[in-house]
Amino acid sequence: MRDKRIYLLTCPTASVVVRAACETCARSVAAATAGAEGTLVWRDAERSTCKRVNEHGKSGVVLRSEVQS
């Protein structure tokens, strides 16, 4: 069994943190749980980013989200 990693995916309207075996898997998980932004944005590297979150390193914020009024 392959170890799962943490990924941060972002698009212009949403962000999601997922645990998955690889970047392609992370995009699939994000697409499966998509909201109003739709599923295609998470599968398209031109419309979203996918970065592996390293569990080692300096302390800091991993994800911050604000509700716009």
C-alpha cells in the first residue's frame, strides 16, 4: 500500500486540502467533492494548482479562507 500525502489545491474561487497517493489522485478527490466551482476546474492544471504540503519545515499557516460579504 502506498503512503498518502497531503495536497493543497486552489482555484480562483475555492481551496481544498486532501489526502491522496499522488497529484492525479488528489485532483480526483477534489473533483469528487467539488462545490459550485464544478469538477472540471480541479482536473485542469491550467485552471487550478496542486501543491504537496510537506509535513516537515517551519511553522506556518497551511490554509486560510475568508468568507466574502
